[in-house]
Amino acid sequence: MTAPKRRKPSEKKFAAAYWEVYRGVLGKESSEILTDMIVPPDQHEPDWEKVDAALRKDFGWLADAIRNKAEKLVAQEEASREEEESPHSGPTKRLRR
């Protein structure tokens, strides 16, 4: 089973969101144990894609849920940032002539 191709936000933002959701779903201790089982402990920064692929092998539904939640989290952050940067923060009104 492979993950569907989707437009990804920047890799760093998605990776941060993925780890946040991953740890939130599994809990701090369980996520560390599972990560150590998947990724060699001597690797300083585990690759989220390796962890995702390993989860997908046996727990496809869990991998999908974490990935979907991470994508939503990044999209919300980007929308919030765009809204803050927008010169018109409120609804725009059309002028009638």
C-alpha cells in the first residue's frame, strides 16, 4: 500500500507537523520506543519518511491518520499566516458607482 501523491507544503514545515502529530497520537514514551525500533538509535535526527514507511507497512490506517492530520495542521498555519499578512484583514466591500 503506497501513500497517495499530494501537494506537500515545505518539507521542514511538514516534517515538524508530522512529528508533532506523531508524538501527540502515540504519546512521548511510546513514540520514542517505536522510533527507536524503526530507526537506528545512533541516527541523531530520524527521517519522518522512514518512520512513516515503517508504520505504513503494518499500520497503514495509522500512518494515513498521522499524515492527514499533519497536512491539516500545516495548512491551518499557512492560512493563519497569510491572513495576518493580508493588507485587508476584514471583509472587503465593493463600492457602487
